[in-house]
Amino acid sequence: MRLSRYFLPILRETPKEAEIVSHRLMLRAGMIRQQSAGLYSWLPLGLRVLNKINRIVREEQDRSGAVEILMPTIQSADLWRESGRYDAYGKEMLRIKDRHDREMLYGPTNEEMVTDIFRSYVRSYKDLPLNLYHIQWKFRDEVRPRFGLMRGREFLMKDAYSFDLDQAGARHSYNKMFVAYLRTFARLGLKAIPMRADTGPIGGDLSHEFIILASTGESEVFCHKDYLDFDIPAADTDFDSREGLQEIIDRWTSLYAATSEMHDAAAFAAVAPEQQVSARGIEVGHIFYFGTKYSEPMGATVTGPDGVDRPVHMGSYGIGPSRLAAAIIEASHDENGIVWPEAVAPFDVAVLNLKAGDSGTDAACERIYHELTAAGRDVLYDDRDDRPGAKFATADLIGIPWQLVVGPKSLAEGKVELKRRAGGERETLSIEDAIQRLG
Ligand code: ATP
Ligand code: MG
Ligand code: MG
Ligand code: MG
């Protein structure tokens, strides 16, 4: 992508309305624009990050055996009356009437709808286990939308729903998602700790929130420090092995970790003081097992091997990709801007032409741009006629992991400068070596 032809509306001033660093940086870096309270447009740079997050989320859902679908954002109130949640859900639900005066709503979550899909097609235990997920916009009329995408009213959620014959099967499905979540957050460059959590309005009796520690987090959390260094399950983890997964989950739940709602001060006091972490955290994912809470009232039953019909055991599993875009910035920035982990960076490399219009510099940049692009890298080529200082500042602000600085001075010796955004290390090398290194 040539910056001269891109749409990157950088803000010079720090927006006053933004209280936390991720919100400030997303606005300044031209990633998002607020359209009204809690509603945002994704500008090109932001959308690239969101798409990269979604790709990782999707890969790990697929790896665990979940199957992707896509349900609508608008749902019928009748479906929610079947589960009894239409009245219970309260003011967070945006209620809408269509032209025929039918009551509709903008989905805050999809348990009812996916249960309806399930009951329409699945009859036998032989079709289980099943886990259906989608990545779709949700709307919750939050009392206090704030912190940009961290607490939006319209936000993206990956929500998965598992169906099993019995509780033991459902536990295995829960464990699969647990492992998928550990892998997903690690690949996003985050240290997310699973914490015992309250099940809230969704109900049920087994639930973990995945929390990343950050001073701006809205949750108060307590955990054992060792979780920060635990190994992440490998890509070749056998998701079909009940014992194997249970071992991983046992280890990941062996030490103290709880949100304030579930906090047990006495149990926490048993943790050695130097191992106690008492901090703020951001909820980036949440998994629940809730048994037959929806399948029973909604008549989602399957016939078991004994020929008897019974309601399926369900769980639901959410991740917030739009919140994650902000959470990653909270975890990874410095005074000059965002420092994207490579896996979610909007571009892999920024090529900075320090003398646009100079034929030698232009030619070297074009060559690098084409060769790296051909090698499959996402390259942002700053070909604008602008001061070097402005180009450095922009590249730092938008956080591209590698900057390749091309100017007439070093080119005279056949060299370019490579800077790593994260540590700031610089290195002078030949064009060939630079292409080799980054390609
Ligand atoms: P919170 O406690 O922050 O209000 P929640 O517990 O209501 O979140 P869940 O119903 O567990 O949220 O939804 C699953 C995931 O969706 C959350 O873990 C979070 O990542 C994301 N999410 C929820 N609400 C929002 C929001 N208002 N804006 C952005 N992401 C959200
Ligand atoms: Mg909420
Ligand atoms: Mg919560
Ligand atoms: Mg939650």
C-alpha cells in the first residue's frame, strides 16, 4: 500500500474525550471514528487489525473443532420469550419494532437463536458433540459506553455454543474452548489469565473469564503470579483426548485466580504474599457451561443411545475482537505510539522514503516495496513528499513492527536502515539483506 493513495487520517492533537491510552492512540492513528456514543466506524488501519485478530480467533476455533456459521444481528422477541429472557434482559437490550409492529431486537448474544437452529436439525446423540460459532456484531445499550472500543455499544463478538448429550461431554467441550482461548490470546501477544467468574444473567455453574492485567481495566482481580509464566498448550494438542485436556485445565486452574465477584479473601491470603497479584484487569473472553438452561424451555432435545429423549447440555463462549484491538494497545505501546505484536500489526513493514522525488531513492524504495510485497508481506510504503521527522513519527505512532528507512545518504553506500519498533534497535544493511531478512 502506498501511503499517498491510502486513507490514514492521523490526528495531530490528542483527542480530549479519550481517557485511556488505547482510545487516544486509536483515534490519533486514524484507526476508528466515533459516530455516536459507543458506535464506531473502522477506518482502514483499524479494520486491518480487526481482520487479523479475527483470523487468529477463527483459526483457533477451527482447530478445536468448532464450526463457523453466521447468524443475523436482528432477532425476534418471540425467540427470547421462549427462554424467558426477553423481559429479564433489561435496558441493555435494544428493542426494535418493524413496519408490521413485530417486536424485534438487536442481538446482545445468541443463545436463543443458536438453540433454535440446533432444535430444527439435530435429533440424535450421534450428531454430537457440536460446537457452532460466529463472529458477528452485537449491541448492548451499556449505561456507560466508554474507553472507545473497550466498552462500545455496538461491538464485535466471537460467540460459540456447544451441544452435548451429557454433562461429561459438555465438560469436554468446555475444556476445548478453554484451551482454544489460551492459544488465541497467546497468539495475539497477550497474557490472559483464566479466572473463576460469576455466571451473571446467562446462568450456569462453571465459568471462567479470561483477563489481561492492565491498570485501566474495569475489573478488580486477584491471582497467583505464576500464571504469568505458564506454558501455553501446543498447536498439536489433541482436542479429542478428554484426559489430556483435563490435565491442562487442572493445571491452569490449580492456583488462585478470581475476579472480585468470586474473590475469597481467606483463600487468597493462603498464597505467599510475594506471589499475590492484586490488580486491575480487562475481560477479553468469557466461557460458560449452563447445562439445559435454554435447551429445556426451548425443547432442544436429542435421542440418547437408550432411545430416550433428553435436553442437550450447552455452553457458550465469547471473545471480544473489537475490545481486543484496544486491549492489545493497552498492553503494548510507548510514549511514541502503538507497538503492534507482529501477528496483528496492520502492516508488517513500513518503507520510509526520506527523499521522495529523488530518482535513486524512489527506485530503491520501489524495488523493496515490490519484492517484499511479492514475498507476501504487508508493506506500507511512505512515498509522500514530507519531512523525514514526520515520517518517523507516523511510523512510530501507527506501530508497524519494522521500519525500513531509505535515504540518499546511506544509499550512496548501497545501504538502508532497519529499525525494530519494539526495542528501537537500528541496523544498517544492504538492500538485498534487508529484503532477505523481512521477506
Ligand atoms: P463486561 O463485564 O465487560 O460488561 P460481559 O461480561 O458483559 O463484559 P460477555 O457477555 O461475557 O461480556 O461477552 C463476551 C465478551 O464480549 C467479553 O468477554 C468481552 O470481550 C466482549 N464484550 C462484552 N461487552 C462488550 C462491550 N460493551 N464492548 C466491547 N466488547 C464487549
Ligand atoms: Mg457487560
Ligand atoms: Mg463481565
Ligand atoms: Mg462476561
